[in-house]
Amino acid sequence: MQGSRNLGQPEEKTDATEDHGVPRSSKRRPGSSRRWSRLVVFMALAHLVGLASSVEALMSSRTSEGAIAWIVSLNTVPYVAVPTYWVFGRNKFEGYAMSRRDEDSEIRRALSDKLMELQSHRVESPRSSHYLDGVERLAKLPLMGGNETTLLIDGEATFESLFAGIEAAERYLLVQFYIVRDDDIGTEFQQRLIQKAREGVAVYFLYDEIGSYALSSDYVKELEEAGVNVHRFHSTRGPGNRFQINFRNHRKVMVADGTTAWLGGFNIGDEYLQGEEDIGPWRDTHLKIEGPAALAMQLVFLEDWHWATEELPELPWVPVVRSRQDAPVLILPSGPADRFETASLMVQQAIHSAQERIWFSSPYFVPDAGVQAMLKLAALNGVDVRILIPEQPDNILLYYAAYAFLGPLLDAGVEIYRYEEGFLHGKAFLVDDAAAVGTVNLDNRSFRLNFEITALVMDPSFAAEVEAMFEADFARSRRMEIEEIEQQPLWHRVAARGAYLFAPVL
């Protein structure tokens, strides 16, 4: 019978029971319990550290947008955000800041006589322009006359000019780039520097350790063996910067014999000459300066070189005046070592001083609230405000972030142009009859995190060249309409607001 089937046999334990009738699922497993306890402790500590870090971000972030972005992420996903913040989030570059601000520092004492020499060549700003009010104080360098400027458009003209400058150098070359690649154009650049070093020309070569992270040791070793003084710009040097990789030296500078200098958007790599498959031809802008302003760029290079090496090469400081054009030029270095937000204030002053026009070209356009307000006010006051940005981005987050605020700008009368024939990388602006070329983008990174440099040229003939360049670029662009913003689908608007929230920390 079924009822007597197990009669006289011990009762088998079921899957749901253990000895003494205790359910299996309720029996404590010491190892599992300890792991769960450790996980709870880890999560609690992570949120506590996230809270503490968010207080630090609140007190130190230079913008409210940046503070909000960090506070939200530090308290919602501290496991990822906390290490990210302490690597990317800080905005003070320790050490360099003190050496630049402290009048008694070694480098300030060493360069004080050079600064006095530059001051002796200062000229007054043209009365028609109020742009330099305050900007000269930010630069800590004078507006100097007696310069000749050459606008360099795109890679062929720029590299031809750079290579000719290397060839013509007789005493020394100061070379600094954010990105240096070990490719065809990079190798040609390297070999030209090696040749000059072998000829007895002193060559000082500085590159950013973050931007040029992929540069091979063989590339650097070959330069060193030929006698080139080559070094990385240490953004991680100093006890306060050990784990901080958010600061970059974004400057692209070359100075030959203290008489001729170059700066602008070009780095050293094949894409800057040949373009890239995904984004097309590279549209960029550079500037050649001959005259006393080259010495101002020499001084900026020496500050960076001293930070990287604790050395200060002895170089001549006799200016060579070019009387043919006699263009007044102000060299404006900017970066996280500055007491004020130099690049942002420079841009705001340019907008504020514009009486007829203010045109900007920038590959990355996510300006802070202050710059946005100034652009809208200028347009409402009848100033011709135009912004030229790429149609094809190389940074998708910044591309979406722009859609979060382009609508109000368009509504105020700001004209937005999207360059369609390749990737626009040039950084330039035109304010009335003055113009500027440099390395500054209109975004938080250039305004507050990068070491940048800009040349302001107060010369109507140069402004006319820059105007012609802009007009040619506008002809290759499409003008945005407000409907393009208003008709975006919901997912696009959500993505734009999300990207804009995190733009200050990108």
C-alpha cells in the first residue's frame, strides 16, 4: 500500500529541511553574511565620502553648473563619481599658481628684468577700440607695437610656415604643442628639429603629457640623442596634483630666435594636414607674428618650461621691430594658475566692447552663463553677433550640450552657423576692427582648466583678413533657425539637457 511504503524506514529529509527541522533557506552562512556586511559598510563609506566630496565641490567649483553636476553625481553614484572627482574635478593647479603670482618667486625674480624690457615697448591701444581695458592687466604683459602678422589658414600654409621657420632659425627654437603624434607629419617635424640641433641651434621642445600620451618613447629618445632639450609638461607634478589629470597645457607655440613666433589651433599630426575619414577635411587657423610680441610668447614658454624642468635657459631679449605693418599685438596667456578666470573675462570684455560686430569661431561651444548673457545682450543691442561651430562634431556630449542653450541665443538674435565642409577647429574672433587668434575654445575646459594662449591684434588690415576668412567659412556653412531647436524630439531634448548638466566637468 502507498500509505505503508516507508513503514519502518527512516524519514528522508526533504529539500526544504535540515537537521532539527530548520529550513535550509534560513540557515546562516557565515561567509555570505560577512560579505554582505562588508558590502553594506563599503556602500555607507562611499556615500559618506561622496557627501564630503560634494561639500568640497560646493566650496571650490568656479561655476554653479559645475558644482551642481558634481554634487548630483557624487551623491547618487559615489562609487564612480568620487574617484572621478579627485582625478578630474579640481580646478586649482597647485604650485604653478604660486610661482606665477608670487612676486618673490624664483621665476618672477629671474624674469623681472625681461618684463621691464617688454614694458618699454608698450604702445597705447587705438582710441577706436575699448577692448583692452582690463585685459592688459589680466595678461600681465603689454600691448606692443612694431609687429608684422600673417594669417595662416589650414594645414598646408601652416606647416609650410612652421617648417620654414625651423629652417631659418640661427640661435634657438622654443617648441610647445599639446598633441604630438609619431606619424608622417610628426616624423618630419621631429627630423627637422634634429637637423637644427645638429647644426648647433639650441632646441627646447615641450609637450603635454596628457595630450601626447600616445607619443612613443623612441620618438622622444631620438630627439634627446640628437641634442634636443625635450620634456613633458607635468600636469601631475607637485603633491597637490599627483592624481589630477584634468589640467592640460593646450598651448601650441613656436618661437624662433626671439624674433618670430607662431600660435593657433594646429597640433602636430597627420589629421591636421590630411583630415580624418569620419569628420572630413580639417579646417584650422594659425598665426605668425614677427616683432617684439614674439618675446612675450618667449616669456610664456619659459614659465611653462621652468615648471616642467625647474630650469630657465638664458636667451636674448632684444626685440626686432617690423615697421612695414607696425601692428599692435597683445599676448594673453590664461589658465588654472590665474587669480581670475582670464579666458572667460577676455571673451566677455570682447563682447561688451563690441559696437558693430563680434564674430566667434570655436569647435567646442558650451560657454558659461555669463558669456551667454553677454552674447544675448549684445545681439539685443543691435550688434552683429555670429557664432561659427562645426556641423560634424568630434565630441558627441558637447555637441548635444549646445542644443540646451542655442534656442535662447537664436531667439535673442545671435546668428549660429554650422560649418559643413569638414571639421572646424579654428579658434578666432573678430570684434569691430580688432581680431584674435589662439587656442581658446568657448567652453569650460578652455575657460578654467587648460593653459591657453591668445594673440590680440589691434590692426584694421589684419582684421580685414580675418573678416574675409570668416566670410568664406560662413559661405560653407548653414545658418541655424529657431525651429530646428523647437522641433527636436523629446529624447533629443532630454539628451541635450543631460549633456549640458555635465558639460562643466567634461
